[in-house]
Amino acid sequence: MNHESRIVEGTVIAQLPSGLYAVAIAGPQREQAQVVAHIGGGVDRNFIRLLVGDRVLLELMPRDRTRGRVTKKL
């Protein structure tokens, strides 16, 4: 079984409590999927702020594809 995380591009659609963000990603056949993501260490340490509408790279968790970590702001 492969436990590698998957890197995808998404758009922040909402800011949630406790430092979480709702991010929309394009799935197969261009259907939208929604993921709940938190900020990764490099983004947080460098005081990069995320706003609704920002494009981001996120790493999906291997066990639960509805959760992820924002690794870079595009």
C-alpha cells in the first residue's frame, strides 16, 4: 500500500476557526472537491497570510483525502 501524500493546486474558499481553511480543488472530470487544510510550517513561520481567493499548493494526507496542509501560496 502506498502512503505517499499527493500535491494538488487549489483555491481558498473560506477561512475557518482554529487556523483552518476550506480549499476547493479540481478533481477528475473537472468536478470540484472541498478539502479542510491547515498551514504548513514554512508558510506560517514566514508570516504569509492567506485570503479567500488565493491559489495555493496543498499536500493531501495519505489516509484522509479530505484533509491537507498548505505548503505554498502561488
